[in-house]
Amino acid sequence: MTPCSFAFSKTKPIPGDWRCFATDLAMPFWHVLAPGSRQGEIKKLVAGIAADNFMLTADLGEACLLVIKTYGKGKGEKTLFRLLRKSAECD
């Protein structure tokens, strides 16, 4: 993963302790380190992304948020938000 800026989202301001990384895939993929943040803060970040298709993971510290947005012909935009707990909590 390569460090990147938050220029992909129009949402401002971005908290100073957040970090972003990108991976070269068939569609945009970003990983956001956002320790101590809430799911609603990530949803605001995602709302500012103009891309029709993307994937994003956000490490919130105690959990991880998976976001997948796809645009299907005739189906409209669908954004999936899935909160995943850390593996140690799933035993």
C-alpha cells in the first residue's frame, strides 16, 4: 500500500491523525487509519467521494469498517457499509 492524500474526497476537514493508503487495483481502493473515530465520520468521508465504484476500509482501532460502492446499470447506486470486529473479539 502506498501513502496518499485525502484528495479523493470533497469532505473537509479531515482529522489530523487520520492516514490514508491506496492500492493499485481494477477499481479505486483506499485504506484509512482513523483510530478512535466513529462510523459516522467515515460515512461523511465516503459521501464526498465522486467515484462510481470503489472500495474503502477504515481501521477505527476497535473495529474495521468495510465500504463498497458500485454503480449498476438500471440499479442505481448502492453503498455497502459493514462494521467488522477485530478477530480477537470474535472467539
